[in-house]
Amino acid sequence: MVMMLLLGVVLVQAANIQFRRGHELAASPKNPRNVETRLSLGRGKILAADGTVLARSVQTPTGVYKYQRVYPTGSLMGQITGFDSPIYGKWGIEAQYNSSLVTHKQPANTISELLKPTTSTDSVALTIQPALQELARSQLAGRDGAVVAINPVSGAVLAMYGNPSYDPNPLVAQASIEERVAWNVFKTPNADGLSPLGGIPFQRSFPPGSTFKVITSTAAYAKNPALANNVYPSVNQITIPNTPLPLQNFGGGTCGGTVAQMLPPSCDTGFAQLGLDLGATTMWEQAVQFGFNSRPPLDLPGVATSVFPTPDKLKYNQPFLAYGAIGQGDVAATTLQNALVAAAIANGGIIQAPHLLREIRDQQGNLVQRYQPHTWRIATSPQVAATVAGLMRQVVTNGTATSVGFRPDNDVAAKTGTAQTSATNVNLKTDDWMIAFAPANRPVVAIAVLLPNQALSATGAEVAGPIMKCMIEGALALALHLPVSNTATTCPA
């Protein structure tokens, strides 16, 4: 009886493995057969928008596996391509479009192919423009930060670079010791807590500072127009309910007025009062319409959600509602999200789903799939978007971005942001932002630039502004099929 019982257990487990879990185990990336197959066959190419090869497989004369993955652009595209590591698995585009990149059955186009199916890989072409990506890297010049450039009409990501970045090549080395050393280096945070594997443009969020006033302004015009025309007192500081600490304007300046008068000079005291008057529910609803508290549908794994506190959290916390209206407190945004805020205003209130995929083709060059743009969010009405866009133009002509020196013929609309970071209520550093789009009358690009952990005296216009100026000029040159500068000291003429 004991032997029969044990035999029954064996049969039950055999049936469990063979039938109930059969598909799961057969498809598991830990299955040695799959590992051997994956690394003994080549993968399809990953290409940039201009045809530049970002990833390919090459045959190896020696080594355990017949093919090795190579990333010709290294750290320039590392956070986008990701890697296909024998030890650490897949990440980035390698993971997102793995089913197309691996060898798989191809659709039959002839009777012979129907009778004898063929297998091969596909190539994945992205929307990334290498020249614009290189311009972003050169302008960051080794500083921690991120740049995201999007076509606001289609949602195509034209550039997305973050520093620190990493070169994926050591993570696909034939020698396991080289992979392990590189992994430990890439996952180690720097002095500011940022690691190369962190994907700063789309995985790390920071207080957006005064760039969030674009959303607060939109809330006023869209949900309570009377408040948009309310005249707030011209003061240098205000007292917020439930706290003895005053809220002061940057540099102790005095400002006030209507929303139209307050956005160009970025009046903290006025916008804080506006946020209190709009209320937690209205502010939260407007932030959600811009994409906060939802994961942007970018086709990469690990995309972070930007956060605006829920009404329940702000209902009894008036100070954080006031600070939330100026992009501080518990508000946090990724660089990708802030680029989408600019894109929303540029595109008449419509946020197109951000995407990296352009198309997929088989080895014969036949089209397998082409990305179809679609709407992700309706942030506001075209009328309100046009009103806010006009105010963002004034930010450039007679507001906080005037000193950047944007070319008048580029017709830039922008908003600066300087978020003070603190420990134990003592301001120590700033996270410096700028969002912009151009040309304002017919936008072809929307950009967000972030440089975190800057000096307390730094501002978004001073630190992020020069990068934004170069990125705008580069993007507009690209749109006109002109050369894009990729040096750290010059911008396109």
C-alpha cells in the first residue's frame, strides 16, 4: 500500500509537470533548453529612426554560445535598448519586443512555406533620433540629469537620455565574471543616489517645481474661470493655514495679480493661494487629466508613475495643497511626464501615447507592424490649451526664461521650474527644470530638461535653460532636415 501510494504521488506530480505546468515550464526563461536556444541563435536588430544599428548579434568563433549581442552606441542608448544578458536576463527594448527579436515562425506567403514553415528574426525600428540623443548627452556634459524630447502630434519619443547611463556591452560578455563586475558597478548609486541602471528619464521622479504651474493655470481656466481672473495681492510672502512658516517668493521678490500676470514671472505666493482656492479635488482631477497617478504607456518596462496627492491626503493638509500648486510638497514627476505636460499644451490639450516603436520588419524587409498613434489623455480643451500656451510664450519674451536667449524665430513657449529640496526643513539644494515646445504656433517638438541636486542658488532658467535652447534648435533643425550639432559648446545655427 505504501508503494502504491508513493507511485500515485509520482504519477500526480508527473501529470502536474507535463500538463498543468507544462507550458509554463517550457516557456520559462530559466529552462536550460531555452537559455541554450536563446544564446545559440542570433537576435534581430534594433535600429534608430535614421537606420543606425543600436543592437545586433554577431557570431563568436569561440566561447560557450554561438552568438553575442553587441550594442554599437554603448551608453548613448543603453537605457533604451537595455540588454539581453545570459545572467541578468532582458531589459529595455530587448525585453519589450523580445517576441519579435527572437527566432520565431514567420507567416506563410506561399504554399511551400505553408507546408514547411520558416523561422527567422525581425528587426525593430525605433523613433529615437541619434543626433538629437547625442546633443542631449553632450549638453548634460556628464552632469546628473535627463532630457526627453517628444513629437507632441504623434507621441514619438525623439530623444530620451539620462545621466548616469550605462554601456550594455559588458552585461552580454562571454565571461560571467565581466558581467557580474559590470552589474555591480551599474547598480551602485552615486553620491546623489542615482545609479546608471536607474533610468532617470522615465524611472526616477523629482518635485517639478514651478513647471507644475502650467497644470495649476490650466485648472483655473478650465474648472473655475473666475479664479483665473481673480487678482491676488502683490506680496513677497504669505501665511498658509495650519502652519507658522511663511511661503515666500523666490529671492524675496514681490508679485501678484491674475493668472495671466502671475505665470510669466512665476509668482509662488499667488499660485499657492490659487491652489488653496481651487481646492484639493480640483487640483487632483487636473493633475490626473495630465497623466499624474497613472503609468505613461511608454513601451519600456519599469516606467514610473508621477504623483499628485489624493484629495483625502490634502483635505486636512492645507500647507501641502499650497505647496502642491507650485510643484513641491508631495508632488513628484518624471522627466517623461513633464515632457508630456508640455506636449499636452502644444497639442491642443491632447496627450498622445508616448512611444519608441516606429515599425517592425522581417528579414526580407517586409512590414510586420507599424505603430499607430493614439490618444492617452485629454488634459484640457483646445481653448484652454491655447490660452496657457500664450502665457508660456510670455515666459520666454518677458518672464523667467527671458535670460535664456531663445531665438525669436523659433517661437518658443516655455516654463521654468526650481524646486527646493530640504532636510529637516532646511533647504539644501534645488532640482532645476525647464519644459518647452516650439514653434508655438505649430509645434513639432515638446521637451523637458531636468538637472537635480543643483546649488541652492541655481534656477531652472540658469541651469536647464541653455540645454533647452540647444535642444529646441537641434530639434527644429532636424525637422527641416538640417544637420544637428552634437558638440558640448555649440548649438545649431
